[in-house]
Amino acid sequence: MADTLGRPMKLGVLAPSNNTSVQPEYDAMRPPGVTNHVRRFRAPNALSRTDVEFRQQLENMRATMVDGIDEVLTFGARPHHSRQRA
């Protein structure tokens, strides 16, 4: 299939599942000819009262990021740039 919209650039965006502003913000900033390919990773709304709980939550999120990265790359996006936000 011909790529008619993402000629200059394809941007892979990995966003936490509980962040509702990343996708619309990236869409609002997108210049003509650039396509955003957004994938969310699981980020539970859990309290982190201690350093141990915070580290565990980060590890849980990192474990699901790999699948998100793979999905952004496998649906044909082949992004020129990719940014992870956690």
C-alpha cells in the first residue's frame, strides 16, 4: 500500500495508558505530512507511598513498554523517531 500521508515523517509515540493528553497534544502539534502512530502501555493508577512501591510500579510499566514498541514497529509505521514517555 502506498504511503500518501506520512511521506516526510512517521512518529512513533508510546504513552502511558492513564495519560489522556499525550495523543491529542501530539495530534495538535503534528505538521502536514507527518503521521503519529500512538500505542499505549499499561500504567495502573496505583499509589506509590514508598520508594519500593514506586520502583515496582516503574518495573511493571517497563515490562509492558516492550510490547508497545513492537506493535508500533510491526503495523508498518517504521517510525523515523520514537519517544518514550513514562
